[in-house]
Amino acid sequence: MNVRIAHLASFNAGNWIDDHLEMTQYTVKIWMITQTSDAEEQSIAVRRLRHFIYTQLESTVFIDAAQSDKCVELTLAGLNITTLPEKPAEQLVGIMLFHKLNAIMEERIAVLEIEISAGDAVIYLHGDHETSENLTVPDWWTVSDLTHSDIVLTESDKVVSIPQATPWRELDLAWPESVATDVAGNIVVFANFKPADDTK
């Protein structure tokens, strides 16, 4: 049986608009419906959602990906950036969350609607029945990892991607059947091998 659930979250983030940084506290209400009866998978899906919001979006800087020079500058300064296809705005952040959270929960739980507010008494909504016409959806919105930027850094002749895609397995948030497949089929063992003369 499919069950409707909701999750309320808030996080602080910056918005790079008109060459200056504005800090904002976002409040988000996420309306969802379960797509699996497996309680463990439901739990993992919600934990993935929370992990993305509270570790990737908390204290991030939302910025238009078209401002590539500023994206690189902020990243090299040690700031965590989240690129968007247009100037940051509550509605666009909500649309991004709708797509990205659906992607990371991989059909175990489906997001039906997002409500988002930046504390100005206006709540923006985006649902599964709405389309994002004239909006180019970035690739990272549709992949199930933690990536939240499509910017690459160029140093000399090398192109270095910004590392953000930590595997869910490392966070103990892989789906149960994927773990079972590893046990039943080919097993990959990760070990920290020490030199023969290493006594530590």
C-alpha cells in the first residue's frame, strides 16, 4: 500500500545575485508517496533526502552556472557552490529539489510536491503535474548521487572535476538488494594494505 508522507526541513544558504552574496534561510515542505512496501528502503530514501539537504545544501551558495568565472572563484576560495540554470530564486531552488530528491530516492519514494519559502511570507509550490517549460534541466538534477554542481575547474592543462559524488555505500545508504548482490555475486574487498616494514 502506498502511503503519503511529508517532511519539513530548513537550511541556510547563500544566493549570488547581482555581484553580491545574500544569505537566506529556506523552509521546505516535501510532500511524498511511498513506492515500495519495504520499510528499510523507505527509511534509506528519507535518510538520503535528509543527508543531501543537511550536508550538501546547508551553507551552500546558489549561483547561476552561466557565471562560470565567479563559480570557479568561489570554489577556489573554499566555498561550497550549487549551480542553477538561471539566477537563484526560491521557485528555482524548489524545482531543483523536486528533481534532485526524486533522483536520489530512485523511485522508492516519490516527491509529489515541494513547498518552499525564504521567510518573506510567500510560499512557492512545484508539483509532479507541472512542467518546467523553457528551463534547461542540468544533468546533475537527474542523477542519484550527491553532485550539486556542473562546474569544472581548469588548472594549467588539467581539467579537474569538483569532487562531490560520494557513493551512497560509503554513507551506509545503499539499497539492501545492492548489498545482497555483492554478497551473492562478485565480491570486492576494500583494504588498507601496509608496506611490509610498516609496524603501525
